[in-house]
Amino acid sequence: MAYACDSCGKGVQYGESHTHHRGVAGGQWKKRAQRTRKVFKPNLHKWHGMKLCTKCLRKLKKS
């Protein structure tokens, strides 16, 4: 089963994450942390047997 919204299809996205950047440690140039892969998951909820993201859930509850 895919981790995605049944209404709009919003799913998992991938990006890069790193914890240290220029400006840490008094604004001096220090060795930066390695960039690592980060997984961004949608905020899914179960509603009447469907998996919906928060945006779609709010749209359905209004109508």
C-alpha cells in the first residue's frame, strides 16, 4: 500500500537535510555537517476507510 492521499495523491517526498550551517559557532566558517537524505511524509488521517491528507480532510468536512 502506498503512503499517499487517496484524494489528491500527495505522497512521500525526498530532500536534503543538514544540521550545521554558516552562522553556527559565532558566524565563523567551521566544518559543516554532511548533507543527508530526509524523508518528508504527508500528514495522513483515516476517515471513512480512506487515507486523506489534512488539506483534503478539511475540504471534505467543510462541504
